[in-house]
Amino acid sequence: MQNWLRKITFYLWYFQKPPWDTGISPPELMDFIGSHSPGRALDLGCGTGTNVITLAQHGWQATGVDFVRKAIATAQRKAIQAGVQVDLHLGDVTELDGIAAPFDLILDIGCFQTLTPEAKRGYVQNLIHLLASDGTYLMYAFFKSTESERFGLTAADLELLCENLDLIHRQNGTERGQRPSAWFTYRQKALEAQQMGSSLSTLKTQSNE
């Protein structure tokens, strides 16, 4: 039920202009592009394609995923107008079987924070599979102010990410001057750490059964 409510909310937003759809790539992404050689990039929850197009314009092989058909159609039109080639997929960020790994950059601006707890676990497993061993996961999210809020990052979300990825950098800020937010830079854990984390997760699951 929660997942359907989330999807309906976003479908309705795209009948107008969503507040996050500024048409301008954020400086944090531009800084990353300026300090890294082009490679393969994946934008999860790409919306109308602003950041996928920016990446392609800077030499990246860019892929975008979003479940809102109207957003993907707009992204395709914008890419044609910009004269760049991008790979756009209509689909759910928790079900990425048709997308081939690895990616040097996986970008998420405001997508992870909207998922249900169960969907977040599936998302993170996909993330680990798709991210290159030396790749970067760059995420922006705002935090929940109260438990009753539908969207927002929680302490449990950060724990889930840190169980599976290494946090390299965190830059705190505010979401449109209203609530706490942050940019996070993650990398893959070393293979030994991944194996240990997988074993601990299995033991935790077994103890709860």
C-alpha cells in the first residue's frame, strides 16, 4: 500500500512542475564531474533527465531510470534537443535486472529517501551489484523531522548504507532552507568487509526466525 501511495504521489506531481525539477544540475555533481574522468553513470530516479543530460554533455555514458512515464518521455525529448545520447529506462529503482553493471558513478538525488524500508533493502542490494569496485555512489537526501513524515532519511537508513558501503564524505545542508539535508559520498567496501557483513546479516536473520 505504501509503495502505491508513493507512486501515485509522484505521478500527480508530474502533471505540474515538481519542486525539485529545477532544470539545473547541482554544484556537487558539477564538482564531481570536474574532478573525475568520464565513465559509466547511472542516475536513479532521473526525473526529466537534467543530470543524465549534463553527464552525457561531459563525456559520460549516462543511464537514467524513473518509474514515471511522463518524466522519462520529457527526458527523451530534452536529450534530443540537447543533441546527446542517453540510455533511459522506465522502471522501478528496486528492480534493475535489465541494466548491466558496472557503473563508475551512481547518482541519487532525492530518490532513496522516498522508498519504503523493504524497498530500501532491495535498492541497496542492487546498488552493491551495479557499482564498480572503485566507483562512487553520490546521494542527496533530506532527513525526516518526525516519524509521521512520509519521505525522508532516517538513522536506520544510514545504518543500512554503512553496513554495505564505506562513507567517504558527508556535507550537511538544508532542503530549500526548510529541513536538514546532506550530500553523501560512498564507495564499495573491501571484499573482506563485504563478506563479513554478509555473514553478520545472515546470522541476524537466523536469530530472528
